[in-house]
Amino acid sequence: MIGLSNLSWGAVVHLVHLFTSSFLIIAARHRRPSVEKETRLDFCGERVECGGAGKLVGEMTRQGSGYPMGEVLFVPLRIWGIGAILRREIRNDKRRHHTDVTAQHHQHIQTDEDGILRTIVKHPVIVLVSLYANLGALMYGFDNLSLSLCLSMGAFLQNFGHFESSTSGYVVPAYWQSLWNALPQFTTGIGAWTSGYISDRFGRRVSFIVSGLLSVAGVAVVYTAKSNGQFLAGKMVNALGLGMALTTGQTYVSEIAPLKLRGVALSAYTMSMNIGYLVAASIAFKRVSIPNESAYKVLFAAEWAWPAAILVAIFLIPESPYYLVRKNKLDDARKSLQKLYTSKDPQSVQPLLDVISATVSHEQYIGKESSFLDCFKGVNWRRTRIVLYANGIPQMIGATFISNAPYFMIVAGMSSENTAMMVELGIGLAIISSAFTFWAMTVFGRRSMIMGGTILAAVLFFIMGVASSVPSQSSAALWCTAVTLQLVWLTIGPAIGPAMSIAGEVSAVRLRAKTSALGFFFNYFYSTVWNVVVPYMFNPDQGNLAGKMGWIFLATSLITLVIIWFEFPDSKDLTFAEIDERFEMRVKTRDFRTWRDSMEEKKKENELGDTREIENAAA
């Protein structure tokens, strides 16, 4: 017998509380065997649902399992056995709370009954608002390619470069190319980071307005620039606005789109970016041969159209209902949902509002997370890690390389006319692949599409590396390098589109703006590194690697495949509540989509296991 002096008073109180709680559970079930409603009581400071141990013990007693009442009342003395069951009930409390929220989602949010096309037709306002939210991606695509296009214009090289006798032409030094590419990417990341604070504090609409104003100011400086430094300053200011517009757009889309439309709306990021590329190329390539500064200034002036559209249309765009619910503005959230779902009856959107409220309250139940630091704690670190990886994929499969393709091909010896043709072909392929991805994501899921796109990129870079490694380089080898480089655009849709969908879906609701901000900050910080390095790799006065860069991006593509396999879950057709549940239950990456089905199969086994454990404890 263990003496009382050998136990702390805390342990004694714990044992007495355990004995009393166990007795109450069993006695209550014995006295009222017909009551099926689960009871709740305080147990060691926790709110416990007594639907597991209590219900099973009640079933034992009323079914005449051979245990007389006297023995049943002494079951609590087997403290370890009953205590184990009760501790299991405490651990499952969060799972039950999740189940309630998930049930509400299944009841009120659109499921597989509607296909993607029918969903688009039913929600025209949400489609239009999602297109508006992706203007940031269009702006970024336009701006990102415009610099490389300007570097193929003689007038721009003459005004911002110097004469190079070795090439008998004007060349912009590699360090200025790196600065023009790298520093705007860095300030894009700063803009993305800043948008997280502004979006959470003042709302998504305010963040859109600030991004538009910054972009208008930055383009004005670029348009009037007379020196390399002025041009760089304008690019950096414009990039602040681009970062805010990109991040706010993805956050906003993830919060307004119905379940069936959410993945497509988020992956429209890549389609919008490719359209921006195409518009820039269409404007620039008709002006390559113009010998004066109007050749490139028209391109810069055209960029004012995108922030102007953001600033004008913002007055028609409703605020995010998730943001309004988090700020306890339920009436405003209801009005926002009415605008999005084109409903005049406030009660018709009440179920949707209930779902949003349940999701937000659930995350408050788990913990009040509100700082960037919380993105790196517990299960949120796993979510943040996935978002960071998703934002790093574009650079790993050669996004910086292909955005520098016009200048790269001209340096490699291809004519301006052939370069223009190849770049437009590549952008067209990117748009086709993005359109294909819209459909394929609804069939194959996010994870499979990302892996397929990355594998295709690896194969193309392998071919490029082999073609450029042939000892005697001919025009055929040059064309092979150019064609494979443009074919890499095909990977933009399947690799980057679904990755951005996952990045917009996996973060916790309370941390969504901040997690997106972190993801885009990492994206553009990582882009900064590549934009510094890539010009030095292929410039003839530096690395002069030419097509041998295919070997470098083959290696990065293979590394990306390993990361995808171990880290990227598939969030296809999963509600935010179901995604939360899987992360909090630490479901394995490859089991994300099938976890609920396997849980249902194990449910009966667990109930039988609970019964055996109680019988053993009572024996």
C-alpha cells in the first residue's frame, strides 16, 4: 500500500476527482439507460463529452452483461482502465468539435451536385469579382516581362546602356540588369508582407486601394525616368503596389469563392499572369524596330490601365465576409454575401453566414492567433511551410529564366523577329496550359497536377541541356534550345496554378492574410536571388552558360519533386473545416483526401475496442 505521505496533495485531488467523475458517469448511465443524448461534465478542468465511455458502460449494464450493480459501482476503483477511456475522450473533444463544423459545411456549402460550369453560371458576381481580384497577377505579368522586352529594343539600350565594341552594339551592364530585376522583386515581397497587416487591420478593399495608388505613382516615375537610377526607383515603387495587389487578391478569392469554384478561382492567378505577359508582348513586338524612345514609353504608359481599373472598380467590390465576421460586423457580412450571391432576401444567405461564423469561432476555440509569429507555431508551421514551398515552385521550374527569354535568345544569336515569334508562341502555350488546368484540377486534383507539371519541366530542361552540350553548336542546336525553353511555358498551368490554389486553401482562416503575405514575401525574396544570379549565368561577358542552364533547372525541378511528394497535400473538394481537421489531427500528406473515408471504416473498430477496454478494466 502506498502511504498518503508519499503522494502530493495535487495527485490526491486528481485521484479523488477521477473516482468521482467515473462514478457519476456510470451511475448516470445505469439509472437512465434510455437517454441517448450525450452528457457533458467538467473533468480535471476540461469539458468532456461523455458519449464514449459513459455510453458504452451504460450499454453494458442495461444489456445484462453479467455485472451486478455492486460490481459496476466499484468499477471506478480500477482507475487506470476508466481513466484511459476518459483521457481518450478529452483528446477526441477537438475532433468532435470539428465534426460539427464540417457537418455544417456539408449541409450549407455546395458539394459535388453542381459541376464547375454550372457553378460558374450560378455565381456570375463571384466570377467577376474573382477576375477583379486577379488584376494584381495580370499587372505583375505585364511588368515582369516588360523589362526583358525593353532590353530587346535598340532605343532603350541606347538610352540606358553603353556601346560594347565586342558586340558592336549597345548593351546594358549585367549589374544594372540584376538590380532592375532583383530589387523590384524584393520590394514586391515587402508589399506582400505589408498587405497582411493592412488587410487584417483595415480590410481587403483598403489594401486594394493602397496597391493601386502605389502602382500609379511607380509607373509615373518609370515613364519619366532619364537615368538608370530613376528607372530603378520607379520599378521599386510600382513593385510595392504589385506585391500588395497579388497577396490581397489571393486572400480575397479564397474567402469569397464557393467550394467547387475555389480552386479554379485561385489558379486563375497563372492565367491572369500569362494574359499580362501576352498583352505586354503584343504591344512591345510591334515597336521593336522604332528608333526613338516612344518604342518603350508606350509600353510603360499602357501599364497605367491596370491600377486604374483597380481604383475605379473598387467601389463595386464587396468586402470579404470572413474579414467582417472576424470583426463582429455580422450585418455587414450578411450584406456582402447578398451582393456576392445576388440575393435580395437576407435569410437566404444566413446558412452561409452561419458556416463562416462556425469556422471563425472554431479557430477561436483552438486559439486566438493573430501575429505573424503564430504562423510558425504548432500545426500552423506545417501549413506555412506548404505555402512557402508553393510560392517557391515558380523559381524552381525556371520562371525567372523564361521571363528573361527574349534577351537570352537575342544574346544567343537569334534575330529579333524570330525571338518575337518564339516568345509569343511560348506565352500562347502558357495560356492554353492554364485553361487546361482549370478543367484538369477538378478531375485529377491539385497534387497530381503539380507533380505532372514539374516532371514535364524536368524533361524539357534535360533536353535543353543535352542540345546545348553537343560539341559543335549549329543553328539546329540553337533552335532546339529556344523551342524547349518556350515549351517550358506549358508547365506554368499545371505546376504553378494548383500550387497557388493549395497556398490559398491550407492556411488557417485567422492567419490567412498573414500566411499569404509570408508566402508572397518568400516568393519575391527567392525571385530576388534568382534575378541577381540568372543574368550573370547567361550574359556573354559573365558566365555565358547559354543552354547549359538547362542542367541547373533540371536539378531544381528534381528537388521540387521530392518536396511535393513529402509535403503537398491534395485539398480538392475539401472545405476549410475539413482542411483544419486534417491538419489538427496531423493526417499524413498522401492520406489527405481519403482520410475521412478511412476514419469511418475505423469507427466501428474503435467502438469495439472501447468496449473491450472497459470490460478489461471492470474485470
